[in-house]
Amino acid sequence: MNFDLSEDQHTIKRTAREFLASRYKPEEVRRLALEDERGWTDAQWAEMAELGWPQLVHPEHGLGTVELVVVAEELGYALAPTPLQSTWMAGLALAAGGQSARLEGRRGALAVWPGDAPGEWIAVPDAGTADVLVLRDPGGGASVTEDFSVEPAPGIDPTRRLFTVRASGGEPLEGDLSRAWDQILVMSAAESVGVGERAMHMAVAYAKERKQFGRAIGSFQAVSHPCAQMLLEVEGARSAVYWAAWALDFEPETGPLAAACAKAYASDAGARVTRSAMQVHGGIAFTWEHDLHFLLKRAEANAHALGEARSLRARVAALTL
Amino acid sequence: MANVLGLAMGGPTVIAHGTDAQKERHLAPILSAEEIWCQGFSEPDSGSDLASLKTRAVRDGDEWVVTGQKVWTTMAHQSKWCMLIARTDPEAPKHRGLTYFLMDMEQDAVEVRPLVQITGEAEFNELFIEEARIPHANIVGGENNGWPVAITTLMHERAGLAFALQVQVQIALRELMAEVRERGQAEDPIVRDRLGQLYIEAQVLRLNAFRGLTATMKRGAPGPEGSLGKWHWAEVNQALTELAMDVAGPHAQLVDQTWTYRFLRARANSIEGGTTEILKNIVAERVLGLPRG
């Protein structure tokens, strides 16, 4: 029995963390989020394309869900502003529908939430720079289109651009997409694990260095116990995410349940850990110039994207009760 | 599992710190449950601050003479051996003057009195020790070196028991789901939300336990992160029994052998084997590296 990543998976994780840390230093994330018009650069995308990352979900050169989740977690840790995850999400749905070729060398986006007007979709990440759009309908089916219009819709998280999309329908994706939707849930959950871990690392480092009453604030239990709670939630979320990723590839009958568990737990954990990390920092983290609010906003946005914890707990109850 | 303390804690401690003679003498009877073990750590004035304990051991030739009082001693009335920590150097700083002994419980100098708990039963005992005798050869890990040996026992307690107890949580959760259906509450959205959350937490508990086991196998010994599992287990088990009380409604006022008993018993979960507050200290200091308070 081995409940750890394999050597190869550890290598992927380490390589991704090093690469992303060097390309997305905090000042670069801030610049992209607040100053860059698109929120990412051609050079950054070209470099990821060279690494083959956009193709990771392609059935022919693709890796398993666990490997995908390893990279998704690191993208969250780095808080990398990139349309990569949106391209993956569209790619997973297209792969399940046998339409992978449509995304070859291009960028995708996934629309999940219908707006009030027919043909309108709200809060669609990265749609403004996508070539191919997958429209998920509330019944669980989906269609694909390249004919759509976008309007920027400022989101709480400036590291990920959102758009209102209008499309008059598209070509239906055939086949069972349910596994793809679950992979997408787990990918988002993995990102929240990385975001939470980064916030925890920042909080712990700050608690060691910040002094009040003549001592490091981390020596007070009112501060150290919330930090311990962060570890409980980050590690718990990571366990659930890797279980779900593994199940989707190797124990498909457990996949839907595990994916719901992972996204529900990681949504809550990401939101709680980043809020708690802000409390540990005190006033400094409430300032625009501090970086913690980017993490808090990403975690909060993730908790409300794709499926909220409450509805996923309802799915867990429906599958088990 | 009558010898759970011997299997999960005593045996691993002897393997890690014992002499060859101690391994030869003790491991087989632990495995066969011919000799039951108990743990003499806590005292009336030394709970979370274990290293302040006052039970004294004084050398007398080839033996040590022990006097003091221990509390919360599970299985003491059935035990042959007690993992006993006593103060052997009162002049040394509190962590450095302790020695870890294996005390034979079958002597008149050790009196075992049952301790009745809030459920009305007596799982635990008090030990009154009045000049008990322990051979020098029964020291584990060396004279005045008892603290690291005690930590080994506690790490195994938290990692090992948390592993076994998470299995009980899975079973209890299934029983609670059956209870919810029987009482016609399976469509109640609040009950469903709480059950969904409990199911997820129970899975996380299970998965963390497996990850902990993998880490223990790679490293050879459980680390401080086992504290996390024990703390999380206490939270989940308490939440589970609290939901069961809510599901039972007015029946929750009545004594029974399942849910009201389990609810009351679970109140100890966040206290026994290291309070949740102490476990958070361990995680904060030893896993996260935060400064000591």
C-alpha cells in the first residue's frame, strides 16, 4: 500500500513549482492582475505551450487525472494568471465528446452558469481570449461553438478575467460527459488546495516574524491554533482531491462521489484558510499593497464556481443516504 | 482488541527503545494477549503538563521503589504490565528527571480503584502506588531518559488509535444513516447537509490515516502529524453523535445503549490521549515550526 505520489508525480510537482515560482513572482502576478490588459502575456503562453501543458488533457498525449491535478495545485500555489485551466476544462469536455481536434493549438473556455437572458452565460473565465467555447447546459449536456460575443464582467478575483458570453447555441457534444465534469470539479478543487497552502505558508511565516507585546505573535495560542487548523484543512482537502483524481482514473464507480467530496471540502477549506490567514496577518493584509487578498479572492471565487459546497454535499447525501 | 495498549503503544515503544532482553520477554505475550498492558502517565495534578508529574522512584540496590498516584489508567484492573513514568531526579529540569519503567501490576503495593465516568460505567482506573518495586532491568530507554520514550508511546497512541478509530467512525456513520431513514428524516435538507459533510469528513479522516501510515512506513516511526488525525477524529466523532442526538429528537432525553451513550462518551474524545488544545500546540510547534508559547 502506498498513499503517496509516485516518484514521477513528485518530479512533476517539483518541476511545476519551480517553473511557476520563477515565472510568476508576486510582483509579476500583481502586474498581470492589475496592469496587463489581458491578464497574461504571449510569451508566458508560448512557454507553457512549449512545455506541452495545454495538451495535457488531450487523450493521445495526455497524462492521468492525478498528474493533471498535481499541476493544477501548483498553478493555485503560484496564483498564476493564465488561461491554461480554462483551456483544460474545455479540453476535457471536448475529449469526452470526441472533439479534441477542435482545440489543437488553441485556447478554450467553459461556460457553466446561464444568465437571465436566453443565450447568455455569466462569469465565464478567460472567454475573452478563447478560440473555442464549450457551453454546458443545466441538464449535463454541452455544445461547442466558435461563434460567440464577450463582454468583460469584472470579477472579485483580478487574477482571472471573467466575461459575460452571448452565443446562439452550438454543435452538441455527443457521449457521456459526466466524467469530464467530475475531472473539472477536481481540478478546481486542486487549485483551491494550492491557494490555501500558499496562504497558510504566508500566515505561518508572518506569525514567526511579526512581534507584538515583545514576542512573535505565533507564540500566542490565539494565533498558533488557527494556523494548526489551516494545516488540518489544507491536508484534508489534499487527501480528498488526490482520492477523487485517482478514483476517476482507476475506480470509476467511486468517481462521482469522490469528486463531490473533494470539491465541497476544498471549496470550504480554501475559503476558510485564506480568511484565517488574513486574520493572522491583521491590518496589513487588508491593504491593497499586500498580496494576501489575491489568494482570498481566488479561493472565494473558486468556492462559488462550477458547483458550491452546499449543492455538492446534497450530491454526497443523494449518493450515500 | 483487549490488549490495544500493548499492541498499539507498549510493543512499539519496546521495539524502539527497549533492550534485547525486554524485546525477548515482552513482545510475544503482547501479540498473544497473554499479558495485558496499561499506561501510567497522567496524574491528578499532571494532565496536559505531563512532565510535571510527581510519582517518585528511588533506587534501592537492583530495584527501584515507586510511590505516587496515577489516573485515567485504562485496563489497569486486567493488566500485567504498566508503562509507568516516574521522577527519578527531582533536581533536574522537569523533562530530564523522568524514567520510563515497566511495572508489574501483580503486587500488593499497587491498588487499582475504578473511576466512574459520566456514562456511569468505569472504563478507567486510579492507581495508588505505595512503595511498589521494579527491577532496574525494567527501565526502558535509560535512567532519566524517560521523556523521549514517553513521546514515542504518545505518538503511537495518537497515530495508531486514530487509525483504528476512524474505522469505527465509518461504521457509526452507516448506522446513523440507517437511523435517519428509519426515523423518516432522509428528506430533511438540513439533516442531509450535515450528513453529507460528515460523510466527507469521515473520508478525509480515512484518507489522512492511510497517508499517515504510508509516511510511518517510509520513516519507520509515526511523526507529530499523527496528532492531527487524533484531533480531527475527536471533532468528527463528536459532530456525528451530536447529529444523532438531533435526529433522535425527544428520544435523546432517554438513556440507551447506542446514541445517547455514544454522545456522552464522545465528550471525552477531545480530552483523552492529549487534549485538542495540546495537539494543536504540537502541530503548531513541531509541524509548522511556530515558536513555543
